[in-house]
Amino acid sequence: MSRTNPPVNEKAAAKPAKVTAATRPSFRRERALLKQGIWPVAGCDEVGRGPLAGPVVAAAVILDPDRIPKGIDDSKRLTVEAREALFEEICATAMVSVAAAPPWRIDRDNILRASLWALARAVQGLPQAPRHVFVDGRDRIDVPCGCEPVIGGDGLLLSIGAASIVAKVTRDRLMCRLARVHPEYGFDSHMGYGVPRHLAALELHGPTPHHRRYFAPVAAAHARLNGAAVPPDLSQLEATEVVIVAEEAAVQVA
């Protein structure tokens, strides 16, 4: 017995699938704490876990409930121009702190611990101590107040979204400064990530003091050029790097 297909509703078939807009961050959770008398509330986020060079930069932001800049979102969803404009607005209207974990700390402690250290330092640097902190991700940080991890928080909470913008713009500006010191690596185009141009420069020139020596492509480049594995001495800070990071943080959030 042959089977016939059910009749097709051509209008329904031609109807495009419903597109759901991306969730935009809100101030709902911060405002709920404010109504309970818990304030200030900070959001914090970091950028730069994946690159082969440069620091992890973390930011903590306490937004002014009466002066929240419009358009705050996860920094990854924004154009460069939008991030730059929002960075200026956030720094002009909110309490902001930035901290950076340089490559030597990343190599010594591992990327996760260095990131959590930078996040905690950013919170500690705020001009007013928060009573509660929202942090992007799944890990709590070492702060003397309530701490609530929020997975995907930079796209859900305005305070974390603001921190993601501050951290991203600060780190991008830092990497552009490093590009002027080491133009052959093109840091201003890829921000230290392992793109083909960066890998080719590593193979040709070897690592700079700003590279993460125990990340595999960097360690391999060092071994090719030096005939040995990366030495285990991680106790010395690279003076030039520390100065650049400190100056950048001071300039950007002053």
C-alpha cells in the first residue's frame, strides 16, 4: 500500500523562522540588592585568558544607578567604536578599577589563578569597598564581601558588562602600545592571540618578554631558537612590562 505525504501548507512553509533577539544585560539584580540596602555593588570581568602574549586585564565597576550609560553590553558584541565611546562614559560616571596579571604571573600560577588574582585586585582597588560583587564566570574570587559568580554575566548584568568593556579597551590599548615596541609581531592587529601572523613572527623572532613562556606555541618557539626548554626561573618581573601595565591602568581609569 502506498503512502501519500500530508498536504503542505505553503504559506506556513514559506514563513521564516522566528528569530529571538540576544538577551541584553539589565540592572535588575543590582537594583534588587540596592532595595535591600546592600550597596555598593560591583561587577567585574577580565579579558585576555587566551592570547599568547600580554597580560590578563581585569576591571571592577560600580555603576551609578542614576547615571548608567546607554548601550552597555558584553564587550564582544560591540564594535570597537562603541566600546571606546562607552569606555569614556563608564569612566566618567562610575567607580572603576583595573588590575593586570602579567605573563610572568600567568606562567608561575597558571592562567586561571592569575585571572582570579587580577579580578580580586581590581575589586580591592575600587575607591569605595563594595558590599557585594558579581563576577563573570563560574569561579568566586577572594574578596571580603559577598561574591556571586554569574556564567555569561557580561551579557546579563550591566555592571559586569561595563567591567568587560573597561577591561577590553584597556587591554587593547596596552597591546597597541606593545606593538610600537615590537612592531614585527603585529600586536595591534591580533591583541596577542595565536593567529598565523603572530605564530610566524614567533617562529622567526622568538618570544618577547611579554609572551607567556609556558603557552605551547611560545615554549616551542623558544626551544627551536635556543635548543632548550624554557628555563624555570619565573621569579623576576619584566620591568618594562610592569611599567607599561601600571601606566596604562593609571591613564585609562584616572
